[in-house]
Amino acid sequence: MEWFKRLSNTIDYIESNLDGEISYEEAAKIACCSTYYFQRMFSYVAGTSLSDYIRRRRMTQAGFELQSTDIKVLDVALKYGYTSPTSFNRAFQNVHGIPPTAAKSQGSVLNAYPPIKFSIKVTGGNAMPYRIEKKEPMRIVGIRIPLTEDMEENKKLVPPFWNRVLQSSRFEEICKLSNQSPYGVLGITAYQSSSEIYYYIAASTDRPVPAEMFEYEIPGATWVIFKGDGRFKESIQSIFKRFLTEWLPFSGYVYAELPDIEVYPISKEKSQEGHFEVWIAVKKEKES
């Protein structure tokens, strides 16, 4: 429940500052987590990135003002933080499908994106099997690419990385490394600092590090582990959303802000679907 209250407070903060400066750091502070992990969790819960949500809300308000007042387009642009008319026109058209000047015409159709509301809803019938496991630090070895703090940019980087690995001999090398739990091919985002964020395709292992691969140690933690079956991308996104909106608020745990681990089967067919696990580090609320 406390998690929902914190998210609601961050939305209140964003709404009260749509025509001013919105600090991601302040929003994350209200949610009691780091800036990077707040953006990551927000994207799963809201189904859109934090930057896109703010952009849609600002353009919704801009559309209301252009349709209902005599305010000039340039003044609206400046009010919502756009010093360049070109960038405002682009943002407005991306949301509404028409330029801001056309919004003043009678009968013009705009898109309204209301603010997100977090509430407890009765949802039933869909079990969410899980298990809790405590583990000592785990060592992973594999290949990696650098990421940024921009969640939308990362979404463009990770899928092509997987495609390259699946089509190379590196995939089989990683499969052969796996000899410790969690067994399988792992997809891991490791945040060390704002300038050191990496996505690993790796294996949990005690074997030596092959040439041109990297090792990384994930701290010991308590893990909640969910199993899934289906298309990897869609199913894993669904598990993260259900974890944040259905499991976490009532569990007595909080998110531990450690690397999330996606565990994929070792398969010569290199399928895009099948059985998988998601490991998410948590800790008791009193420990946070």
C-alpha cells in the first residue's frame, strides 16, 4: 500500500509542475528510490516512459488552452518549457496529430491523456506463482553493451543486441558457461552509476572469464522468483507490471534496487518463446 501512496505522490508532484521544471531526481526522492530505478519501475507500471508521460500531459494541457483561450501558440510553448517553436510543434503534433496552430480551429480533434490514478482494484482469477530464495553473491560472466538513463533509448538498444548474440557463436559460449544457479542464459541490467549502466547477456558461473567477456558480481539478496511461459518480451513485461502493482504492495517487501535477472532456457533453437524465470531482489519493509 505504501508503494501506491508514493507513486500517487509523484504524480501529484508532476501535475503541479507541468508548467514549470520537473526534476526526475525529486520525483524519485518522493518515491523513495534512485532516479534510474524510478524511471524503470514507472515505465512498467504506466506502460510508457516517464519522459513520454510528462510530454503527453503537457501537450494535453497545451491543447486545452489553445482550444479554449486566445493565448498565442508561442506563449503556450514557452509556458510548457519549449524555447524553440519547432520543438514544440513537433511534440504537439506527435501527441495530437495536428500542428498547434490547427488546434485553434473549431472542430479540430485532439487527444487527451488524463493523469494516472493509482488505486486498489479487485482483480481475481489469475494466480501469480512465486517462490522466495535467499542467495549469496552471484558471479555472472558474459558480454555486455552500455546503456543510458534514458529508458526509451535503452529499448532501442537491447533487442538488436540480443539478435546479434543469437546469430553469433557467443551464444553457445555463454550457454556452456552456465554451471550455477540460476541456470540458463541471463539477461541482466546492471546499474552502477549514471555513467556505468550495462546490459549483460551472461551466465552464472565459477568458470574463468573467456576473452572479450566480462564478469560482474551481484550482491547477496533475497529474491522473489516468478515463472512464465510464452513470448519472452511480452510475458516478462507483464510479470514486472504485476509484480509492482499486484504483488509488491501487499507483500511486506520493498524493491531492493539490485539488477533484475531474466533467466532464459539454454536452447540450440534460440527460440523467442518458452519457459523462463524472472528474479527480482526484495527486502523486508523494516530493512528499507
